[in-house]
Amino acid sequence: MPSDAEAAPHAPVTIRAVTPDRPWAWVTAGWRDLMANPQIGFFYGAALTVAGWVLALLLLWTQTAWAILPASAGFFMVAPLLAAGLYEASRLREEGLPVTFAACLGGFSRNGGQLAFMGVVLLVLHLFWVRVAALIFMLMFGINFAPSLEALPMAMLRSDMLLPFLIVGTGAGAVLATAAFAISAVSIPMLVDKPQMTAIEAIIVSIRAVIANPGAMVFWAGLIVVFTAFALTPFFLGLALVIPLVGHATWHAYRDLVS
């Protein structure tokens, strides 16, 4: 038999309109959540920092250093799913319940099947972006452009195709990142919060929230990009702070935007 949560119809979803500067309130609330349980947040941040190191070293080892930048950019696409435990931590704290590592892992299982579906969608977007980046690189620099790892930066700087490559690559990445942001802005915390919701329903709500609040959501996306860019600069070290902060803040964005 289905559980009560699965059997009960969920109430219609209402999207709230917020002011364009509202993301600062989400960041502030996210910081409070992080400081309330720093061991949880910094554990997630440290784990993903190590994952970034492993990915970069793997790409260097396979002599595909060019893929480090698009792979790092792809982080924007899959990070919302990886933060499900942080959403659960914020949910538990909001309800006055104990916040433990074991309880936070429950964020991945409360609506596991639908979260897995979201993971597939975001992973496909990420892999598609990496393939597009490889195609753009090949078209711009040619199939025979294969300098050694040590010579790659200077070879690209000397090439007349560097600027077109950066423009086209950035444009393509921005389009895919915008799509990923629109479908995941509030959908994943919503799936953690409401086990009766399906991924498709949550994606539709997320897109509605973005469309209804263009100023706030553009500002929020910009803050995420800036925070993450600074975090990636010192060889991913800043992710240990930025990931939990943005994760907790995303929960508060969901609670603020969706009724």
C-alpha cells in the first residue's frame, strides 16, 4: 500500500514574487545554517574539494588538460543534486530536529527515485557540455592541434583562434548552464522537502519560479557563479566554504519562492 505521503494529494504550488536583492537574505540565512552545524557543511565542502582534485589530476594524467575548464564549469550543473544532504540539514534545523550526518544522508533517500531522475538529467547536460566543448576545441584549433601538456597554454595563447574559442565556448556554456539553473533552482530542495512530488512537477515549478522572478534569479545565479569562480581559483580550496553556503542558501531560496 502507498504511504500516507504518497497517497495524499499535494496542495497547489504558488510562486511568490520577491525583490531583486532578495538573494542576500538567502545567503545570510544559509550562513546561519552553516554556522549552526559547521561540521556537516564543511564535510560536504571538503569531500567535493577532494573530488575536484581527483578530476583535475585524472584529466592531467590522460593528457586532456583542455577539459579541466569545461569540467569545472559542469560543476554548476550537477552541484545542486550533490547538496541534497545540505537541504536536509536546513530542513531539520527549520523544524527544530537534531542535525546529524546520518539524518542529512536521509536527504538523498526521502525521494530517492525522483532525485535519481534529476541526477540523470543533470548528468546528461554535463556530459553534453563536455562533448560540445571538445567539438568547439577541435573546430577552432584543428584536429591536429596536439601540443604537449607543458606547451599547451602558450600554444593556445599564440593561436589566432583563442579569442573565438573563448567567445563561442563561453556562449555555449552559458546556454547550458542557464538551462541547468532553471530546472534545478528550487526543484531539488523541493523533492527533498516533499516526497510526494515528482521530478517533472518540481522542474516545472522551478522554471516557473525563475520566470516569475527574473531579477532575483539572475542576481542569484550571478552570485553563485562569482562565489564558485573564486572558490575554484585556488585549486578548488574555496569549495569547502562555498558549497555548503550556497547549498543552505538554496534551501532558503526555495522556501522563499515556493508556497
